[in-house]
Amino acid sequence: RPSASAMAAAAATRRSQMPSALLLQLLLFNPCAALRLTAPIRGTNRAYAVEPSIMTGLPIVSARSSVRLPSPIMSASSLAALLFDCDGVLADTERDGHRVSFNQAFSERGFDFEWAVDEYGRLCETGGGKERMTAYFNVNGWPAGFESPTTEELVKGLPVDPERLELVKGLHQRKTNIFMDLIRTGVVPLRPGVLRLVDEAMAAKVPVAVCSTSNEAAVRALIETLMGEERYAAFSFFCGDAVPKKKPAPDVYLLAAETLGVEPSACVVIEDSGIGNKAAKAAGMTCLVTISTYTVDEDFTGADAIVPALGELGDAECVTLADLEALLDGAKAKSAA
């Protein structure tokens, strides 16, 4: 009987010899059960049973029959761009990445506090690291030496007082450097399905971008380290202070659409948070929410679909590019009705 390694090698050889067009079709149209969508996947012969999701109240569409391969003629994608949030979507970075990095930055400054796991989850309701620290200090008290500002005024969530502003900027820069070092160690992996979905988009020539409140250097480090050079080169980045108003304002998504030269209504956003979903919907985009560690109980009103994860082929939950196209088409039809 062949060894497991020999069988794996043989399978890899068969895949390498498979025509690329057929391989892509197999990738795009493999059945994915229990996907929370409002429209069937195009190009398949599935029978669907629709039932309410216990978790979200949105319909779950389950594939319950065998699937035949679609016609070999593949149409151009209806997706103009696929836009990802970063933290919680590409990787579950908040708890074991950003929180740990913030705490180390605080410790290096000699501060006698740290952000616990549950507390940080609540703090994440404020978008942006500098804004998050400002909100925390305003409630819990500023560190010694920063208690008496020239003014308590805030502009766009940041202190006007120059010393307080310099404090949060300095802490955030140090936190970003620590975070990038953490990412390069591989301690925070990508979430399931991310690489697969990025590869599907690239194969279909759908532009991909990251729209995040996180520092751009940190986002670039994550993608380059965890996805590799080829995928990294395919991404556009709209991060950090690229726009004056952060999520839940739609600015970052509108900037992405404008820069990429696409209509917002032809974009699909993948988010994990309530404020991210609000931003995407306010931009007039279709939004799929993939829930992360800190966002299980958040309000996702208006989301076009909600899933616990993007998943891998063969998983109970699996989101493909074809699914996102169907989701986009369903949202357009609903809007036109």
C-alpha cells in the first residue's frame, strides 16, 4: 500500500497536470454548505433549502444536492473590486496582536496598567489606535505628566493639546513597530479561507484591496509576511489616516472605489465589525461579515450576509468568489426592486 507521503505527491502531480481553466472552475464552483446568502450561486445545478440562521436571523442557504460542473465558458466577473478589512478579517489580530503590542508599549513607558482581553474588546468599538488610546485616557485618566492639558478639546477623536497628541502618536508608532515584529514571527496566522479567496480573485483578475483603520505599515507587513510577495503585489492599500473620517464613516471605502476607478455599487466588502459594516453600507457597497473573536455580539444590521468564517473547500462554511458574485447580484436586484 502506498505511503501517505507518496499518495500526497501523486495527488500534487495530478493537480499540476490539470488544465488551468478546469482547475479554476473546480476551485470557483466547489459546493459550500450553509452559506448565509440571499441568492443561489450562479453556474451550478444545486437545490437549496432556505432556513433562518439561529445566530443572525439571516437566511442560511444550504446545498443539498450534487453539483455538476458548469459550462467551460466562463463569463467575466461581475465584481469590480474585492475590499477586505484587515484586523479580524485577514487575521484575528486584535486580541493576540494589537492588544499585546499596545500593552508592551505601555510597559516600556512605565505605565502601570494594561488592557485585558475583555476590556480591549470594548475598546475596539472605537476605530483607530490613536483614537482608541485617547478615548481610554479620557475615561480612565491620563498618565502622570499629562493630567493638565492646555485644552480638553478633541478633533476627529484626537487631543488638540500638543503634549497629549504627541503622547498618543508616539505610543502608537511604538506599538506599530512591536506589532510588525510579532507578525513577522508568524504568531498570528491568517484566518481560514483568506488565501484561497485572494487567489480566486487574482485568477479572475478582480482587484483586491485592504481598507483598514490600522497603520499602513502594519497592514503591509501582515500581507507581505503571511501571503507572500506575489499576492502582496496585487493589493492596493487604503489604511490608517488615508481619510479624515474613519469607520463607521464610508470615506475609506469611497476612496478605494475612486482610486481603483470602479463604482461603489459593484464592490464587495468583507468586514468583521459593526462599524466596518456601517462604513461599507454607507458607501453603497455589498458587505459580507465574517465574525471574529471580538465581534460576535455586535450589531450587523444591513449586512448582506453573515458567516462565522470564510472557510476552506470542504468545510461546513465556505465562501467562494462565485458566492460573492451571487451576493452582489442579489443586492443589486434588491436595490432595483
